[in-house]
Amino acid sequence: MAAARALKSRNEVENPTSKVLKFGADKPLALAAGVMLSPFQIAYQTYGTLNEARSNAILVCHALTGDQHVANDNPVTGKPGWWDVLIGPGKIIDTDRFFVICSNVIGGCLGSTGPASINPATDKPYGLDLPVITIKDMVRAQAMLVDHFGIDRLFCVLGGSMGGMQVLEWAASYPERVFSALPIAAGARHSAQNIAFNEVGRQAVMADPDWHGGTYFETGKRPEKGLAVARMAAHITYLSEAALHRKFGRNLQDRDALTFGFDADFQIESYLRHQGMTFVDRFDANSYLYLTRAMDYFDLAADHGGLLANAFVGTSTRFCLVSFTSDWLFPTEESRAVVHALNAAGASVSFVEIETDRGHDAFLLDEPELFAAINGFLRSAARARGLEEL
């Protein structure tokens, strides 16, 4: 089964089952690295119908290991979309009323151009020959996708974690194109601690002998062990100590006593190993390097003269920021810093801190208070936008 998932994942790189928008040499993507990416493609999914005024479009931005399959079964894993609980007919983001767009980010590995894509200059996967991608690059590509639909102004842009970074970049780079913005469990830059965890993960991948300097596709092997360790380390940051204790404590895994060896004696060990093994079947190791680097490079204040408020001066976008009390990857103070900057810029902003012990991953879970906050904000924004009452 693992081999089958890995094959499906590889097939999705060049021939995704989702929709694909291709850009030729006449429409290159200008990258922050100072080079043009051409040709390139964006894989995406849409849900619902765009209204005649093109005023009901919502762009959903995915997190580090997410993809465009936000509200449909994932073609690799067969599991429901990662925000299926939130998006769909009659749900909080009601696709009977809204037109929802979600694309795989540039640098990803499920159909948008990334390091696993074929480099037309060599007819081999890009590997590390792909220029480094930034959050701004991802957003610029998304803007080209939105242009394709003839949408001048998105009703809302929302997402969590790396998706929240994209939301903030959208609001800063294209304020006139974003009516409302909802960044969740995110910050305006990566902390030193976050960069450190990402570097541990990258080094784990690059230390795997099957990585081969990023050219592993040519060998028929993949750096599975290194990527699995990277995922295990990162997954710890998505949880909280309280949640780990509640779920696992020091419970043993399928045994009555310690083995005095290095097998998975504890349930938490078994859980993390499972997370690592299943991750490598659906995600490309080089994409993991590129996307974690994009998060590390993100620093909205640095792009605006060192003052975060400058990123939002004059904006008419309506904002709602959400944080979680047990999130130590993007703690509440990170969201508060953005709120203070928005206040300084005179922006319309609300802020919700949700009490939960589920950690950073709370934004992906069935969290009633989060859903209530999203629902309330969208209803208010819809009235202000002149859309029909939700």
C-alpha cells in the first residue's frame, strides 16, 4: 500500500487529478530570488460557483504539508480534504454561496511546479536546480490564478500556519484585491526557534544517503528515513505538552513491560514513527526543503522598511486574526504583534484567542470556537460586502 501511495504521489507531480493552469514563456513568474520561472503550472481545486459579479470568491491557502485538496478526497491518501469539516455545501464556508479556490503552492509536490517537476532545460526533475521559492512568490502565482478567473477582488483570503503567512502577504502585496483576510495560527515572520526546528528537519533529509544531493529521482530511491525523521520532529511542534500527556502519557505500546531495547516501547514513539512513515508516501523530500525555507525567509516587516505597520498603511481590508493558547509554534504574542501593527495602520481588525490544549494543529481540527469565529467574521464581512445574508 505504501508503494502504491508513493507511485500515486509521483504521478500527481506532472499529471495531477485536479485542475491545472499552465503559463508559458510569455507569462513567467518573477521570483524574489531575482530570476524568472518559466514555464510553470499551478494545480488547483474549486468548489461552488462564481457569481455574476465575481464578488463571492474565497481563496484558501494551505499549510506546509497541505495541498489543493481542501474539501475533496485526496487522490494519494484517499482521505477527506484537510478542511472538509469547514468547507462544503451548507457548512461554515458554504459552497452553495461561495466560490472557493485552493491551489497547491509553487514549490509544492502535488501538481504545481516544484523541485519534483520536470525541468524543460534538462528533461529531468529540477531537484535543487529550482530557484528558492518565497511566500511572496507563492502569492504572486496565486494572483495569476485569480486573474485567470477574472476576479478583481477576493471576498476573503484565509489559511492557517504557512497558509496564514500567505494571507498576510496577500493583504500586504494586494490590499486592493482582498476585501477580508483571516490568518490563523500564524505570524509576520518565523522565529529563531521555528527556523531552528526547520533546519533540524532539512539536515535530517540531507543526511540521508539516499538524498544524493537532491537528485534521488534519478537513482530510483528516496530519502525516506531522513524525511520521516524531519516529519517526526516537526509534528511535535504541532502539538502541545498537555495534548501529548492526555493522549499518550507514558503508556506502553502493545506490551506490558519495558523491553530494555530501542523498539517503540512507548505509544508516543509508535505514534511519531507512524506519522513519519505515512508522510513520506505523499510528500517530496525536496519540496520539504523548499517550503520550510520559504517559511524561514518570510519577514513582512523587513520587506517594509523594518516596521510591520508599514505593510498595511492605507489598507481597507477587514482582518480577523485567530490564535490558540497552547500553540508554541506560533504563540499568541505573534498574532498580537500583527494586530498591534494593523491598529497602528488604522485597519479594521478583530482578534480571537481560543482556549485549547490541542496546540498548533487546532486549526485543522473540529474546534467549535474557531468555527464560530470564522462564521461570525464571514457573516459580518458578507454584509459589508453587500452579499446576501448568510
